[in-house]
Amino acid sequence: DAGVIQSPRHEVTEMGQEVTLRCKPISGHNSLFWYRQTMMRGLELLIYFNNNVPIDDSGMPEDRFSAKMPNASFSTLKIQPSEPRDSAVYFCASSFRQGANGYTFGSGTRLTVV
Amino acid sequence: GENVEQHPSTLSVQEGDSAVIKCTYSDSASNYFPWYKQELGKGPQLIIDIRSNVGEKKDQRIAVTLNKTAKHFSLHITETQPEDSAVYFCAASIGGGFQKLVFGTGTRLLVSP
């Protein structure tokens, strides 16, 4: 299995632009999570899905952030408009049995907003 | 809100020594406690986990202990090797399920040959 696949690995964008991060979970996993990692705040859960349905988005920082999971093999995290304080590493993770066996994380997308 | 405190933030040991990382949690409903290892440029990787109905779990050189009364759990690495050098994160589930995790702030472990 190729694991959780995220793209792009690195993204540099100008303030005000729209950014879309992509994630392909492990086949057969039915839960998907988006995390953000910064030096100041560590790993923060933004949103998670069960069976493609958003369950908890209480960690999404602002309305500028949105996430979708149109099918079991694809999810996006969109920031519109982007701001410099959104600069971070964004991780996607997936799990089976609603997390009972732990998460598998992707390699992350390093986002820099200038 | 619920939080997880992790200590120390950095830990330097000599190869062959043991390393211990400690965490405390605040949510009494927490029932799942995983540990992740993160190497530079990579995502966190699950290395061991423990459920609330178990006090200790071991996997080769790695062991985790849990004290639910005190809300403490710890990671023990014996016979450390240079390839153990990484950042280690503890986490605790919140809300009574397994899915929603709160992570500690991480421990940077450096094992010197």
C-alpha cells in the first residue's frame, strides 16, 4: 500500500490567493483527519470525516477554511483567501474502525503564504 | 478545554541508555493513548498505543505505562540507538471515543553514538 498520499508537498502562495490541499487516504480506511502543525501550537485537529461525512469541524480556525470529501478516496482542504498566519505543515491522516487502531499520517504539505 | 502536557521538551542520551517521556492528560473520558514518532520532513508514525483497560504494554525495546488514577502515561525506550533520534508525541483521545486525539507538544530525543 502506498500509504496516505498528500499533494502538493510544498506550496508557496501570495496572501489573498486560494490554496487547495489534496489527500488520498489508504484504501479501506473509513475515517479521514486534517491536522495542522506549527511550532507555536503543535498538532491541531482541524476536521475529521467518517464514511465521507464531516463529523467534527470545531477545529477549523475560520470560515476561510473549508474541507470536502466527495468520495472515499479523496479529500481537499481549501483556504480562501490565504493569509501569512496560515503558513504551517498540513497533515492528512486516515484510519480504520474509527481510529481504534490509530492513524496513518501522510507526509504533509508545507504551506508558505507570503 | 482538554489538553495533554508532555515532558521533557528535549532529551539527550547516550546510545544504549534508556529514555523516558512522560505525559499527563485532563479528560477523564480519555480511553486511548497512542505514541507517535516524527522524523524530519515526515508525518508522525504510530509506534505504540495503549487502551484504558491496560496498565502496561511492551513491544521489543518500547514500552508504555498508564496510570488512569493519576492521569499519567509514559513511554520507555530501552537500549536506545541513534536511529531512535526523532520527535516523539503522546496523544490522548477525548470525548470517550478513539477518533478525536489531542497531542502533546512533543519531545525531541537525541541519541548520541
